[in-house]
Amino acid sequence: MSNTNNDTSDIKKAAEQADNQQIEKNLNDDKNVDTPEKLSEEEQTSFIDEELRTDK
């Protein structure tokens, strides 16, 4: 992977398409970051089988 100045990079595209008003709104939203979001049933994953854990 090279670190060249390529004008078609994803970062440059994202910067050009950034919506200043949406960014400001996102920054001003009073989001509680100390509590986890509720996951949908599809997003939830099961943990490792308790019998297989080696960190106990």
C-alpha cells in the first residue's frame, strides 16, 4: 500500500462531498456516549461458549 497524493482518493472524495450543516448538527447533538446503543436481534452476536473460554 502506497501513500501517494492521488486526487481520486476516497478521503478527498469524502471531503468534497461533506455537508457542513450535517457535520455541525452531528457535533451539536447531545449524544450520550456512556451507554451502549440497543442492538437489533440481527446485530447481536453470541459470545464464546462458556465451556471454551480459557481466560477464567
